[in-house]
Amino acid sequence: MAEPIKIAYLYEDLMNTYGDSGDVKILRFLLKQQGYDTTVTNVSLGDDFDANDYDFLFFGGGQDFEQTVVAKDLQRHRETIKDYIEAGKPMLCICGGYQFLGTYYKMSDGTVIKCLNILPLHTVFKADARMIGDTKFITQFGPAQAFENHSGRTYFDDQDKLKPFGTMIEGYGNNPDDHTEGMRYKNVIGSYSHGPLLKNLNIAEGIMKLIIQNHQDRLAHSKEAVMA
């Protein structure tokens, strides 16, 4: 029997707001249509985790309290997530999961939460100016529609290294100033799009192709290791 595609859902029990789990369900459905079975592992508090055992990582959004809990546990996984990202493997991070890839996020009470410091971006919360509503934007996969609900404003600290995932038509996206939505670095996508994002099948199919390629590469590497 063929080995299934392996998906790691980071902190599924804590980081799953506004339908984010739907992104994983949509991918599983599309992969099934292509003949691939999938397994989904919830990597949560205290769990061991090697990102390179998986074909795709998903990291959803959470409320402020849940994010402070996750932040204390997440640092254990920094190196394996960084290695996975730098190897060009696919990952989708929504809202809080997206913010966690950066250096820090500053809470509305002034508390600074340390993030993974993998990518050069940071987030500042403005509780009195929440960005909420339907969005429209253009991505490399084509047009998209979604829903945003966040007080965090995300800014790139190295615009040569990071590129926006999309250009805003309606809504706020990363912040009220830049007219950009999310981030793309190698095969990692960060986004503020809930609803879920992958109801936009053009984006879902683009990510699915990256997952299948990574799955094939992982199996080929495993065979080479056995034969060596």
C-alpha cells in the first residue's frame, strides 16, 4: 500500500479560529481525488515533532490567550521548522500562525511575545482598530476572496527576502498602509485569510501540487537512504 501524505497540524486544539481547520479538510478532499490518502497529526503542547517527517505543515490562528500559551511551547520546534522552511517545503500559516514565524508580536497591553524569529517580520496589536470583514485580493494563483478578523498589524523587516502573498483590492490584509495580504517565502505562505482561505480552489490546487511534489521527494529520499 502506498504511503499516505502526512500533514502536521500545529496546535490544532489551540489554534483553530474562523474555520481554519477547513483548509486541511479541503486539501484532504482534493488529494483524495488525486488518489492520495492522508494522515493528519495534531502536534500540541509537549509533543515531539520532526518537521521533515511530514509533507505539509499547517498552522492556524488563535485568540490572544491561546497564542500566549502556544508561544511558551513553540520555541522547542524552532530549528526543525526553520530547516523545513529553508529546504523549500510547503507550509501554510494563518493569522496567529503567520505571526509566529516572525520576530515578535506586541500585545495591546504592551507585552512583547517572542516568536520563532525564522522570518524578518513583526506584528503590533492595536486593540482599538480591529480589521474585520470580507476581503478580495490578487495572488500568484489568481484572484481570491476571504474573511479577516485581527487587531495585529504585520510589517516586513526585509522586503527583499519576503514578498506579499497578495495585493489587496478590498480589506486591510497585513496592515492599513501597505495594501498587501500575507507573505510568501520559498514555499511558505502566511495569510490573514480565514473562511477558510482554501475555499479559493485556485490557491488550494496550487498548494496541493507543492504537497505532492514534496511527498514524492520525501519518499525518493527515504528509498535512497535505505539503499545506501
